[in-house]
Amino acid sequence: MSERPGDADEREQAIGESGEPPVPDAESSPGSGEPAQAGAEVAGDGGGAGAAEAVAHPGVTETDAVQIPEAHEVDVPDDLRAEIEEIMGRYPQKRSASIPTLWAIQRRYGWCTPEGIRQGAAVMGVTAAYLESVASFYDLFHLSPAGHHRVLVCTNISCWMRGGDELLESFCAAAGADPEAAAHGGAVSADGEIYVSGFECLGACDLAPMASIDERYYGPLDGDDAEAAVASVKAGSEVLPEKAMAIRPAAGGPDGEPDAHVAG
Ligand code: FES
């Protein structure tokens, strides 16, 4: 399922760092803010498709998936633990922290690794199956290796009419990724560094043709921009500063003022 963020305030990230995860279960009943006992977790998380996927995931045993990891059994990097705890502090319901926690895991490891999910689950006091079921719902979370940088090229109608398909091919050529695979689910560059994928409307049609590069929006782009962007990503330098949505004036804002929601 593709996300279609419609809120202008949120469109810099196709999934914002808020919002309730889509997987209801017994533990998420209203008023439940504390971890359930392991047995209740099994009942709550074990019956959904997400749990089944989690159990089937390499590296996640059935026992690991359906029980809340004991905090002392999981070695969580201090900075990751602190980040997740800070995220949890923003919400009255711990499960509301699932999506930003998954972002933190993916940023750290490049994808939502089984161990990363287990670490997040241990800090949050939920099962790994629950976190993985949330991750599996969204295209933007990866449950297999997907490079350290992500380029999503919009190929929906507005961008397609302005060369979105050709732009995707340009990014693939620059990154060394298979264009056919990129157009059908995504492809990782030969060096394993950059994930390139076509994507349905990213909600920034006024930038057409545009792309999301490491969760920042850029456009309008051409083939030369694709080459320059990939070179910058590989070099760790600033990507296409003149094409960044963050520098565009905000609608209704003072002339020339970048959009405060996305700048920086
Ligand atoms: S068609 Fe909407 S962002 Fe490309």
C-alpha cells in the first residue's frame, strides 16, 4: 500500500512522525497504556497477518516475535534507547510511538532489522511482532536490506507527464540500480548504498517531476539533477540545495521566507 500524504505540513516526510499505527489488537484497547503480560501479548499480536509475517521473518523466532522482550535480555545502544524513550514521551499511548521508533531503527541500521525491531520492542514494551506488523504495512519501511540512502521518484500523473519515468531511469543510471526493478518495487544499487524506487504521488505535485531523497523533497528535477544528487549523496555533501522544497517560500507566508515546517 502506498502512502498518500495530503497534509501540506507533513509532506516533507511521506510518513510523518505521528499518527496511530494501523494494527488494532487487544493490547491497544482504549485506556491501555501499560505493557500487557506476555500471555496477553500472544493473544493480542498472534492472530493478525502482521504477526504471521513477523514469525516468518528470517532471524525472528516465533517465541521472540510474540513475547515482549525482557529489557535486560536485549542489548540496546544507549543513544537508540534514549531516542526511543524521548519519542515515547511525546504520546499518551506508547503504541503511538511505533512509527517514529521504526524510523529511528531504520535510520540507524539502514532497514528495520530483526534485531533493531527487537531492540525497539524491548524499549517500548511491546512485542516484536507488533512492531514488525506496523513496519510491514508501510512501503517506506524496509524489512530487508535497502541501502543507506533512499531515493523515491514520483511516477504518478503530474510527475509522469513531466518526465517522471525518465527521471527514475536517470537516478537508476547514476546510482547503478536496475531500472526495471526500481519501477516495480524498488532496487538497491550495485554497491548496496542507495535504494531507488518509483513511487506513487508523494504529495508535492507542484514540484513535478520530483523525488524524495533521504526523506527530503526536491524538484523540479532533470537527468543532470539526478546525477548531481547521487554524487552528493555518495559524497555526504548537501543535495541540490537550489532544488530543495525546504527553501521554497511557504504559501501565505512572508515573501521569500522558507516554509518553517520543513526548513532545516
Ligand atoms: S504526481 Fe504528485 S508528487 Fe508526483
